[in-house]
Amino acid sequence: MKRIITGLRAARFRAGWVAPVGFAVLVAAVTSVWAMMGSGATSAQSESTSSSASVEQSAASKAQSVDVVPVRSESYNRAASYPGTLRASQTATLAFRVGGPLVNVEVAPGTQVAAGDLMMRIDPRDYENAVASAQAQLDSALAKLAAMEVGARAEDIRALDAKRLAAVARQEYARAEFERNQRLLNSNAVARAEFDASKASLTAAESDLKAAIEELQKARTGSRDEDITAMKADIRALESQLKIARDQLSDTDLRAPFPGIVTRQLVENHEQVAPGQTVVALHDIDMLEVDVSLPEKEILHRPLDSQFDAEVRLVTMPSKVFAAQFKEIDTEADPRTRTYQVTFVMPKPKGLNVLPGMVVDLLLSSASSEAPSADALIVPMAAIRSDQSGNRFVWVVAENQVERRPITIGRLVGENLCEVRKGLARDEAVVTGGASLLHDGAEVKVRSGSAPVPANPS
């Protein structure tokens, strides 16, 4: 603006004069420019003020609405909490007692089976042939025993008698030849070798006759008791061999020993399986067990010869509590921790996939009659969160900001409340609703109807 005025003055002095009308026009133009510049500055200032207000309004609109409740205290008979891991009441790794190629696989991991259900099968052909062979040998031995006990038939006796008569004739002929050659030998009319041959023939003929007579006598009188006893022993051995063959044939089927769920399958169909090779794992999860380590103070006042109850709470679902019963105790303390391992058992909850390996807390009421009621900090179950590692925390609100606060919880109080043993103070405000997108330090807006938020929580 100063440049415009200065330029006008210079032009005026150089010309020596300026027409009144022209000067008036120039003054009007300068005034117009000045007005426009002033209007632009005012507009910029207005836009700046509006932008600042918009930012503040946007920040306020980003604050997440939450519901809060104050932490309160309540007196009740406190119970101890001990960590544990669920396991199946029965587990088994199954194997075939015989070997061979698999021809049938009926199960896969996750399959529910009943006791006696077929799970896998080995090719049974070799074992079927072994059964047939053992059966044939046994049948033959039984037939021989029957013949021995009944004795020989009449036609058999006649045949044996004819055999004896033939042996008598051969023996008489051999004796006559021997006696003749003996006389000739004395007069040197026969060679010594011929004499020896006739002597040998006589000896053989006499042996054959003796055997024929004994065989005929045996047929007429029947088998001896010793022979029958020996045959019966052979039959018992053959019966045992047949039973073994049948058992091996039966062992080509692998069946479930108890009802449960298949957890692992280690071989595939058509693979060669060796005897004793683990092929499948089975768990009975109708009943679940949990082992916890209890200190001496929990053992002293409990009747270990009778059952006592406890409660099991899932770490990932602390609102769910299930009844459990004492099963057994290891009466030898761990030398390092000086605790005793105690096993509790509980039925598998219906409607929930509660499985072995899940982490739980076992809640155990004090067994001592001197255990006092305790003032405990109580928060709703809806306020308690868990991270991926199972660590519990809550969102604490102070001055319209949230803080993630790790906590240690105790037992349930009623159906919807839980004791907090560490991490909170009385009257602090914790978030119970609208916490899904919160992060540490996030701005929040407490919904109307929620509890007032303390400015400086203690």
C-alpha cells in the first residue's frame, strides 16, 4: 500500500500537476484495494478459529464411550486358588500285537469311539492260513488218538496175523539155510562168505518175526496207556498252537479298549506296521483330572481318607466354575517346593469343548475352622480381560483416560463377581462395557448412568 501512495506522489511531482478528476479515481482505487486486503485478513482469521474448533470437536468425538463401575470391598470366607492343567482320566497309546500291511483305517484325530469299536485292521490272510494249518494238525492227532483208544479192527488184525505167518516162513527158511551151510562149512564144502550171509539172513528173519508178533499182539490188546498219554500231550500242544493262531488272527483288528476320542494317528492306510509299533493315541475325556501342588497348610486339616470338594475355573473363561472332587494324593512332598501333588476329578462339562491341556485354577475353601472372613476387593466378571498368554487385566479409568492394569484374581463371589487380590484399590473405576477397542492411554467418555470417575484414584 505504501508503494502505491509513494508512486502517486512521485508522478504528481514529476508532472507538476494532476487533474482533480484523475486524482479522485486513483484515490478510489487505492481505497478499494485496501478494503479487499482487510477483508481477506478477517476471513483468514475466521477460518483459523473455525478450524481449531473443528479439531477440538473431532478429538472429542473420537473418545470411546464406556461403562464403568467402582471397585468395592466385600467380606466373605476366602478360598485359595492353585493353578493346574486338565488331563484325560484315561490315556492310551495303542499298537498291534502282530505285524503286516494296513488294509483298513476307521478313525482320524477327533473321532469319538465306543469301547470295542474297530479302529484299524491289518491284512489277515497269512493269519487265516496259519489257523487252518493248526486246525488240520489238531484234527489228525485227534483221529489217531481215537484209533488208539478204540483198538485195531478185525481186518487189521487178520492182516497183521498174515504178516506174522509170512515172517515165520522166512525165519524157518533162513534157519534151514543156515544149518545146511554150517554142515557144509565143517566139511569145507561151502565158502565162509556164503555161510556168513546165511547167518545174517537168519538174524534178520528172526527180527522181522519178532516185530510182526509184537505188532499183532498190540493190535489185539490195544495201545498202551503210555502211548495214549503221550498222544494226548501232543494234542494239548496242538490246541495251544491253534489258540495262538486264532489270537493272532484276532489281533489283526485294533479295537478301542475304552470309550474316548482319538488324539493322534501315526500311520496311514497300506503302510507296513510292526508288532508293538504305536499307531494311534486315545483319550477318555468324559472325566477330566487336574493335578495341583498344595502346601502343608492345605493338607494339615483335611481328611485324606474321604472325598472333599473343590471348584475348577477356566483361565480363559473365569465366569465358568465347575465342581470337582478329591481323587488321590501323593503323600511324599516335593523336595524342592515342599508341596504335595493332589489330584481332583470332574466330569466333562456339557456344551463346552473343555479338553485336556487347558489351564485352570482350582479353588479350595480353607479347611481350618479358624480361617477368618476377609475383606476382598470385588469387581464384575465383565471387567476382567485376558491376553493371549492368559494374563488377567482390567481397564482403569482416571481423568477420561484408560490404563491397562495387570491383576491377580481370587475366587468367584456369587455368579457375576470376582475377587481381585492384587493390582487394584478400592473405589477405582474399571471398565465393564465398551472395552473392545481400548488401548493404554486412550481417551474415553463415561456413559451417563455409570459410576462417577475419581480424579485421583488411590
